[in-house]
Amino acid sequence: MPRPSEFAAVWLRDNCACAECRDPGSQQKLFQITDLPMNLALSSETPVDLDGAPGWEVVWSPDGHRSRYADTWLAPPGDAEWEDRTEETKLLWRAADLNGALPEGSWADYGQGGAVKARLLDAVAQLGFCLLRDVPVRDGQVLAVAESFGFVRETNYGRLFEVRVQERPNNLAFTGARITPHTDNPYRDPVPTLQLLHCLVNSASGGDSGLVDGFAAAALLREEDPSAFEVLSSTPVPFAFADRDTALRAHRPLIGLDPQGRIREIRFNNRSLGTLRLPGERTAAFYAAYRTFAELLLRPELCLDFRLGPGDCLVFDNTRLLHARTAFESSGGRHLQGCYADLDGLLSTRAVLRRNEEDRSEQDRSEQDRAVLDLLESLFDGQGAAEYLGEEVTQAQHMLQAGALAQAAGAPPALVAAALLHDVGHLRGEVTGHDLMAGTDNRHSHTGAQWLARWFAPEVTEPVRLHVDAKRYLCAVEPGYVNALSPASVHTLAVQGGPMSPAQADAFAAERFGADAVRLRRWDEEAKDPNAPTPAFGHFRPLLAGLLRARRRSAAPGLGPRVSCVR
């Protein structure tokens, strides 16, 4: 784990969570950036226990302020922390990826909250849509759906709009005409980010629905025609809508990017594209790119086709998915009710659901962690209380001393844990440390590492696995090292294979955790003093608990950057 001094001082101080810096209720900052000293610096950093987890206390210069930071908070992120709205956190798809596997669920199950609701909101966030089945077929029900995760976005079409053939329509959506893939309301700024369509009647001939993943299509354009992608992502175009009571305009590119160049928004609607006024060459370049993208969006393999039936409610991301409709006979019955909402409300509800579930799961995991630590402690108190291979300390004293030496040396928590647990392989299995002394290699380094890997990351288990090899390596590369070994360690060296050959030493030196294993080995040899102060196992429980939590987080499922179903 990193130390506080490895970070920018002003950033670390700006994130102080003490009651002087943040309101305990709202967690909002109580200071301005201009309130911080200009010559801010760390005066000291001290390891501390923070409610059972390892962390640091920092004293600041020149004002003497004290801040505390958990190791887990200081842990560096993965490759990056992605904004929830860009392509980096999405599952991009083509039609074949979802045929037979639509993200759907019943309204009754969704209404129970919990896992079903979280899964469907996750689908909107990651795939761009979900389909609720068996939603009551009654007037205005779509508003209740929107309010189940956020707030209705009212527009000039009202809180609720009717999608059916109208006598004097102000939009082609209110006719029986074919509607090609498009996003809604591109002439607004900000655009409604979610759309809901609830089917009340669909007995007309035609009128089937379609969805296209606009992020996947734009990514495909970027791959096939980078120059067209550049034009469409850098050229603001006018979108407009007007009727007797409304005049709306917005200038935005068809493909919107964030400052890092990641796809964040699609605005595509041929019915609302206004008159572009650019110099001739730029206008020609835009129309060539526009045509290329439009043709790409019509590729059959990109469009997911389905038919909405009474009681179906489609919820989709209007900044990402383009929706379409086949033509239908105006004499037939087709009636949908729709409304708009916004992603921030849905993402907030999703986050709260996830947080509540994590809180419940964390209680269960804390119980599991306590059981693991109790098991380890029982080994130290039980088998570990026996003699240690002819040394003057018990097995438990040896391991506890090794852990204490690693901690005193400022080793990271994972390596402290490795030093503490390096000989658990002696305490488990049919072949024991006594067999090793009798001439049978019990391979305790490997069996111990394999057993610990159920709970700990490789930063803990790999130095354990390699610590015997580290002794053989040091005996090969450091003249006189073998003379510093205890008689029992010299005896076991012969059983374990003796000093390494030059080729074996080179291979060991290339091991990722070889250097950590060498450090552990030196503490191993030193940790045999019957007069040395030896902490109890309980001293290390907070450190081990923090490593168990970190292991769970790193193993938790989630989307990495640029996850894609597109083939």
C-alpha cells in the first residue's frame, strides 16, 4: 500500500475527512481551497489503526492540522476511474449479442426492489435499455415507471405524450410512417437523457420497434473511417424544432466526446437536422461523413428488432441508443404512451440500491472474515505453540517475530502478513515440519501459499510460496550466507534441495515477488530469538482484516474499461 507522502500534499489535505474539514451530516467541505496554507507540507506520517483497519495519521505543516486516511482509500485505482456516461463503462452490442437474451423482467418483481430492480437499472446503465413486462395497461402508468427510479422530465410535449396517429401531427412520430434510427429531442440543451415507451395497444399491421447501440456504431465508424469519425465528432450542427408554440435550437456534434476523446453522446435525427452553414469544403466533408454514418446505422446486423405488446415498457438511454419503428397501417390500433426522464436519477437510484446491498453483504463478509482470522489465530494458539524444528522458540513465536520484524522495517501490509503467515504450511497437512527434520520435504511453502490463496492476494501468498526458494537463492548468490543459518535451517536446506544452480538463481531473480521473498527470508532467519519481545496474534488482526477486504474488492465483478460485446 502507498504512504501518504507519495501523493500531492494539497490533494491529500483537500480530501481530509475530519469533522473540522467536513460537515459530519452532509459530508460537504467546510473550507475553501483558498483557506489552505500556500506552503502546505507533511510534517509526519504515522501508521495507525482505524476502526480495525490499517491507516495513517498525517500531521500537516505549517498549521499542525491532523488528518487520517485508511490504507484502502489510499490504494491506487485500477487502470482509471471512468465516468459512468462514456463508452468506457458500457457493454457495446450488436443485435446478435442480445437476441434471446433481452434485459427484461416483470413489473411485479421489479417493484419488490432489491436484486431484480438493480439488475434492470444496471442494464440501462451498461447496455442502454431494459424492458419491463406486465406493466399495468392503464392511462399514465408510464409516469409511475419513471418515478420508480427518478423524476419525469416535462417538455413541450407535456409530462406524458401519446404515440399514436394524430389528425394534425406536429411530429412524424405521431403518424404511421416508418421512422428510421434516431435519438429524440436533439434540438434541446440539455437533451432528455432517458425515454420511456409503454405499450397500451398494438394490433396494427407493422409498427415493430428497433434499437441500435449508437456507441457501438460510432466505435465502428471510428475503426472503419477515422476521418469521418473526426468530422462528425468535431463539427457542431444545428438541430431545430418549431411549431405554433415552440422554437427550439441546439448546436452539437452528431457524436459527442468527453475531454479525453471518449464517446459520450449521440445526437442523430434526420428530421430535426437544420441548415448547416460552413465553407464549401467543410460542408462537403460533413455530408460525406454524415452519409457514411447514416448508412452504417442502417446495417441490419446492428439493429435489434422486436415488437412491443400491451404491458411492455421500454426504458432506454436517449443519449446512446437510437430507436426506430416500421411503418404501420393507420387504420390499425397502435397506442403507446411515453415520457422523458434523466439518467442522473436512475444512476442515483441504482447506486443507492447497490450501496444498501453492499452494506448487507458487508455484514455477512465481516462475519466470514472474523471466522478466517479466528481460524488463523487458533493455529497459532494450538499447533503453533509446539516447538519449532529444533529452534529455541515455538512455531508461533517464530512467525509472530517475523511479522513484527517486517512491520518494524516499514514493509507494506501484504508483506507483513506474508512474514507472519509464512510457515502455516508446517501446521497443516499430513506431512509436517517434523517430517521435514526427519528428511522428507513437506513443501510447506507451497501448501501454505495454496491454502492462504483462498483469502489473500498474491502479494501475500507469493512471498510465502517463494520463501524456501529464497533461502536456496541466497545461499547460492551471497558467499557466507549459509554460515549465518541456524543448525536446523542448514539441515532443512539440504532436504529442500540445497543452494540453487546459476540457472535456477537467474530464474528466481526474475520472479515478480522474488525480492519480497528475499526480504521475508532475512526476517525468517532473524525471528528465532527466545528473548525478543513478541506481539500476540491479535496485534496483527486489523492488518489482516484490511487485506481480506482489499482482496474482496479486487475480486468483485465489474466492468473494466472498453468492455464490448461487439465482434
